[in-house]
Amino acid sequence: MQFLPELFENNRAWAAQQRDRDPQFFERLCAIQAPAYLWIGCADSRVPANTIVGLAPGEVFVHRNIANIVRNDDRNCLSVLQYAVDVLKIAHIIVCGHYRCGGVQAALGPSTAEPLEGWLTPIRTVAASHRHDLAQAGDDGARWDRLCELNVVEQTRIVTQLPTVTAAWRRGQRLVVHGWIYDLRDGLLRDLGVSVDGQGR
């Protein structure tokens, strides 16, 4: 343990604490994975999926990237989605962004270096298509928050059009796609009201 010994110490303490609380904890984790939720969220270290929704390890299947972007050329995201829907049979896909997202803020500013600039292109596109909405948002902070919301709405829309999701709906699989946003300022989630269940709702 030449590097980061404190993290290994933390891990041993955490594992011991889990066993003390629940002697069968790790045995259950080794059983077949059966989460009900896929979380597509931001890689921001302040937004840990399991923690903010109060669920234990094994209860949420998670994909995270800069600014919770869903792209149909991102084989990583698409593979996670396919596994979650087709193999795990999850019932809910949650696209969750957060206010004060650094990726969204970068998309409001000047061009940056690759590969980040290419990654942020979809958010710049969202900003351009909603420029009037953003212009009415008030100050820079309000525009930033509004673009965080608009980005979640757009990524949620993209998820509903992906072949894995539309195929699941065609075969009658129960699957709801949600768009949520997390507020770092109060620790609360907000539903953006864009959920789709494949039945036109």
C-alpha cells in the first residue's frame, strides 16, 4: 500500500462498519444484481447517486459523465443503457443533472481545449436553441441554472428516442424515463416534469 494508504484504511473501516450493522451485507451484494433504477448523472464528485436518494449499493445502476450528456456516439453510455434495460430489466431511467454544473458553465463560455470542447458541443447546441429563454433568465447565475435544467430536458428527450428504449416500449416492458435536477445549495432533488413512460405520458 505505497500510495493513498488513508483510502485503504477508510475502506477497511467502512467494510467493518457494514458487517457490524448487517453481517449478510456483502453476501447479498454478491447475489445477482437486480436494481430497479438506472441513473445517468454528472461525474461531479458532489453528486453521489446512491447517497442523495438514500439507496444502498446494489440498488442503483449508475452511468456518469461530464454534464450528464447522452450521445448516440457514446458507446459507453449506450452499452450501460442496453445492459440496464435488456439484462437487468430496470424500470426507471433517471437523467439527473445538477445546478452549478461546471460542464454547463463551460458551455456558456469561450471554446476550450479538446476533447472537452467536443464533449460540450451538445450543451452549446441546447444553449443556442434556447437563447431567448436564457436571455430572459436574468443574471449569469440564473442563466447557468436554467441551462442546467434545459440540458436535463434535452438529454431525457434523447434517451426516449434511443433504440434500446423504444424497443423495450414496443415489447411492452415497463420503463419510465425521468428528468431530475439536484440542487447543491439545499441537497434536494427536483422533478422537471418531463417523465415519459412509452404510453404517451
